[in-house]
Amino acid sequence: MERFSRFVLANRRAIAAFWLVLFLTGGWASSVLSKHLNQSFTIAGTPTVAATDAMVAQYHVGGGFDPVVPVFVLPPGVTAEAARPRLEPALAAVPGRVVDYYNTGDRAFVGADGRTMFALVFTPATGDQVKDAEAQTDAVRVLPHQLAAAAPPGTQVHVTGITPLSSNGSGGGNGVLTEALLGGAGALIVLAFVFGSFLALLPLMIAAVSILSSYLVVLLLTEFMKVQAVVQYMVGLIGLGVAIDYSLLLVTRWREEVAHGADNETAVHRAMATAGRAVLVSGLTVALGLLSLIVVPIQFMRSIGIGGMLIPVVSVAVTLTLLPIALTGFGRRLDWPRLRHEAKPSRAWTAWARWVVRRRWVAAGLALVVLVTLAVTALGIHEGDPTTDSLAKSGDARQGLVALRAADIPSGVLNPYVVLTPPNTEPTTLMPGNGIDAVVPVTTPPPGTEKTPTTRWPMTVVLPSDEAATAQGQHVAKLTRTNLDKAVPGVLIASSALANIDNIHKMYGQFPVLLAVLAILTFLVLARTFRSLLLPAKAVLANLLSVAAAYGGMVLIWQDGHGSHAIWGVPATGGIPFWIPMIVFAFLYGLSMDYEVFILSRMREEFDAGASTNEAVVVGLGRTGRLVTSAALILFMAFAALASAPPTFLKIFATGLGVGILLDATVVRALLVPALVSLFGRWNWVLPAWAARILRVEPSP
């Protein structure tokens, strides 16, 4: 690394010009990137997708979305039959496929009060999920006025459904730029505390270059593959935290070398040889964690893995090239008024490390109690979309849902199953009861029949009692498909609940392979870095336990609602979207390894310099404790900013990352890691000759 730093300083003008060009071009890329990103979370190749495609091909509706649900509360004395002359033609004129009381004659569409009535509007679809989503959004906007104008005077008309509830339910929020600015402001406060000088501005400069350069690379990537839209949030906010983490480590070590009397360039070379190496290894572990998502046979997950991998890669590149140039150029001038000094380790963290070493059994026990308790809680995770109660809290969509429930109409009707049976067959085994509220054959011809195949598969709409997001709703859907598959060969069923089941099976089917590959690669990288077999094994196991504890935090805060309502005003979701645990794992596994590398690298350095294991623990934590907690706090602020984004799923995602980072920086790295290193003693540093030959490093006796 010292040789590399000499190369960087020898070519400082060309390197600075290169990053300046990428910074300016990246600014333009950030303004156009959203237009090139993919909004779809569809997973191809599942039975549900086959049913959805058939529905689009034969009926030109659906597109994978639950229907829009108009709700009518008729005035007293007016029955559904009395309103027929006004409402029947109005519903028939709605674009798409409308299933209601008038065209089916099924009383399931009328509530127990006789005055509340609902309809299912399967909006027009082309198979393009973005266009189909826009069509449904347009319907939600137009239908209330269109149907209210036709309804009898005094009728309350609401339009509800999963889409309108979701668009209302996430509350207010900020754009990516605003969230990045909020995260940056919080980071500046923390950095000012850490450095006590204008050096606090330097990591923010590195973060700005890293983020905009990453946006440019992501834009180029969209020319070769579909990149999921969530990558834009990840680059802006996770990139902010990661880039600041890396520059914080390097600047702190440079400052320490200067405090010990080194001149500017010598301090840079020494910092690069120690902290720079830790940054490189940290970036590699984060990148490996994200790149491991390519094992998952799902296009949008692979795009998140590849797009997310760019964050640490670009951040490491900027930190190890541009930051040394900045430190030699104006680092000394920025280090004013120098309210903090790096000549000695932190007194507070040194005292804490000594307590952990003296009470290592107690410290390890306390850490394990917290982590294992949360990990056990994670066993109760239910992977499913948020329930309707956790979506819209007010507005027309919420009023429509309340009106349905007031009339004893179950909210499961918002997630109907659409059954397509081959010609000359019918789902004779389907009967109301056991979680099914009604079975409604759709016999009226669809509009635009001249554009549909001459032989369409008959459509039957099944109204379940329970929502697709609940465990019971998914159980009933799975049982329904099993029974229909046996009774009607070739039957197709489009359902939100079944889509969730299919997606989970496809996404997590390869999870053991991903876990094994990632664990082996991480172990090899860390074994080479720490010249030890025990330390990397402990690091991998501690990371897995830390991620499991973060899952437990998501279950408590969101699934069970112990915090979601108090913080965001959102009730318990009842489940966690199926793709979030996978991405949280990929990010946390790599990000939390950052702190492991930061701390253990310094402990190894002290041990190699002649310190005992306990002395290495005390000095290592004393030197890195404040840095790690500050870096974790900055990342946490970035995730808190991400949690202010409108979609509920981003709030859940950000919570998982935030909880994981806080647990990792406090319970794991401040308690468990130093306690275990102290307990393992000399075995921490052993690397047999045979292993050293494989890893191509010097053995540790």
C-alpha cells in the first residue's frame, strides 16, 4: 500500500482531474438516472407469473396487481337493486374488467347492512409493469369522481385497494437528494465532534465524489442490464455512510502519525500502509457480501447486488486515491483549531477496554444474551407484504376499507384469486367456507372481445376472508391451489398470496449456497489479512449472529409493531416484505465486517509490535473505539434519512440496516469481540505453516 500511495502522490494532478471529471459528470447522471431504472419486483418463471401473463394475454387486465375496489355506501332506504339503473351502466363503462353484484348476481358483493356494495376493477394491462402501474394509478384518480357523479344522491363513494392504500399509507417523505443532505448534515455534526477541526469537511468531500461517481457507473450499467430503482437510494445514502467510514479511518490514522512527529507525506504513506490496507479489505468484504446476491436466480436481486457492489468499490477507490492527495495538499490547513488530538488513545475507550478484559466472561455473556434473544425472536419472522392496517392511516382509501369492515365484508376481498381454467373445465371443487368468502364465476364477455383470443379460458374470482399478507391468507391460498391442481390439471391461479409464496421459494432456495460461498470467501480474505485461522472464523460467526439479531429487531419494530407506530405512526405490518431479509443480510454482512477489520487490524498491529494479547485489546480498542462508534452513528443517520422515504418497504429496510449497525458497533464490537479475543489469548494469532503456504502469507507461530 505504501508503494501505491507513492504512485498516487506522483500522479496527483492526473488523478485529481480524473475524479473531478467523474464528479461533474456524475452530477448530470444523478439527474437522469431515475428514468433508466427498473421499477419492477416481478420474479419470472413462477406459476403465479404464468397465470398473470395468461390473464393479460386473454383478458388484457391485471398485470400482476390486485384490483382497484370501488366501495358504495348507499343512503338509507336505497338498496343495491334500487341503485341498479344508475350504477350498473357506470360500472360497465369503467375500463378494464369489472366484477360486481350487477354482472354476477352474487350477494357477496353486498354487505350485511344491505347498503354497502363493492366492485372489483381489474385495470387494463399490457404486460409492461410500469405502464400497468400507471394505468392503475390513473384509475384510482379518476374513478371516485366518475362513479360519484353516477351514484344516487347521498351515496358515499370511496376507492380502496392495495395500490391506493399503499400510496396513501407511507406518509410523507423526502427525495433521494433531500435524504442525502439530511444524512450529510448529521454526519458533519459527528465528524466535527471526532476531529474538532475543519478536517470534518474532508470525509464529506470524499463522500460527494464517491456518490456522484457511483451514479455515473450505475447509469452506464443500465445500458447492459436492468437495474432496480432501489439502487438509487442505496448509492445515495449507504454510499454516504461507507465513504465517510473509510475516509474517517484513513484521516484519523494520518492525524495520529502527524501527532507523532511525521511530516505530511510520510504520515500519508504510513496511514496508507496500515489504515489504507484495512480500508481495502473492508471494501472487499462489503463488495463480496453484495456480489453474493448474483447467486440468487432473480434478475432484480442480481441487479441490486451488482449495483450495490459499486458503492464500496467506488468509495474505496476515491478514498485511496483522492484522499491522500487532499491530505498532502491542504490537510494541515484544514486541521484547525484542532480541539482534539490523536497522540494518545482515547481515555474513555481505553478504560472501557480494560474493564472488558478484566470482566471478559461477563462482557461476552451480556453480549450473547442480547444477540441470542433477538436472534430467537427472528425465528418468528413472517415474510409477507404489510397488512392493510399498516398502510393508509387516513384518506379515501382508508375510508373505503373502514366502510367494508363496518358492513362485515372481510378485507381479504382486496386480494382476490383469479382462477383461469382450461376450456371445458370448471373449478368444481371450490366452495365457500374454510377461509373462502365467495366463489364467483365471471360469465359476462369482456370489453374489446375482438382483440382477445377466440378461445379464452373461463375466469373465476375467489374472494378470500383473509388478506394475502397474513399467514392464514397464505395458507388458504396454498391449500386452494393444491386442491385445484389435483382437480383441474393445467389450472392457473393469479394471487398476491401465491405470488409471495412462489417468490420466497425461488429467492431463498439458493440461500444455503449463498451463505456457504460468502462464508468461505470472507474467511479466506480475513485469514490472509489477520494471519490467523481463529479470528476470521470468529468474525464470520459473529457477523451471522449480528444479522440474525437485526432480523429480530425488524420483527419487533415492524412485524409486531413495537416502535413502528410510535416512530412513524405506522401500525404493525404483520410481516416483512420477502426480499428485504435477503438484501439486509447482504449489506449488513459486509458493512458490519468493516468494524471487525478496523478493530482487529489495529489489535494485530499492536500484537506484532510486541504487546501481549490483553495489551493489544486495550490499545486496539482505545485507538479505534471512538472511530467505530462515530462511523456507526454516521451510517445510522444515513439509514434514518432513508427511513424518511415515502414507501413503507424502504422504512422497514432502513430499520433493519440501522438496528444491525447499532448492534454491531456496540454489543458486538465493543463487548463481544474484545472479550472473545481476550479469552482466546495466544490462539488468536496462530497461523500454521501449511495454512500460510495456501494463503501466501508469513506464518504466525
